[in-house]
Amino acid sequence: MAEEFVSRSVCDERCKGLEAEDKRQNERLDDLEVMVRQINSLTVSVEKLALSMDSMVKELSEQSGRMAKLEGRDGENWKKVVGGIITGVVGGLVVFAMGKLGFPV
């Protein structure tokens, strides 16, 4: 069996190549770790934003209900005023007509 030996310079050259590859991969891993942290931070921020939006939607819904109630109240009051005016005018016309027809008023 013949043994093959690699010269020291070839071995050193291969070691330098492996070390360079290790360094490159370590730098890529460091970059990936930074990106993962940034993505996690962004995910937390988006979750907080979603919760905030959810509470804002609930608050807007409650305010919309209160506003509709207030608008309805003004409409009801206006209807009462108009109804009172119409009742007064019709009552006055009836009294006027009864007076003209000779009914005691």
C-alpha cells in the first residue's frame, strides 16, 4: 500500500481556504442573526399595532352607536315640535270653522 503525503505548503493552503470559508460562513450567520432579531422586533410591533387597531375599531363602533343615538334624539325632538305645530294649526282651524258655523266656542 502506497502512502500519499501532502506537502506542508499544500496543507497550509487548504487550511487557509477552510479558515476563509469558516469566516465567510460565520459572517453570514451573524448577518442572519441580526435579520432574525429585526424580524422578531417587527413581528412584535405588528402585533402591538394589530391590538391597537382592534381597540380603535371597538371604540369607533361604540362612538358610532352613541352618535346615532344622539342624532335620533334630535330627530325625535324635531318631530315633536312639528307635530305640536301641526296640532295647533289644525286645532285653530277647527275652532275657526266651528265659530263660522255657529257653534259656541
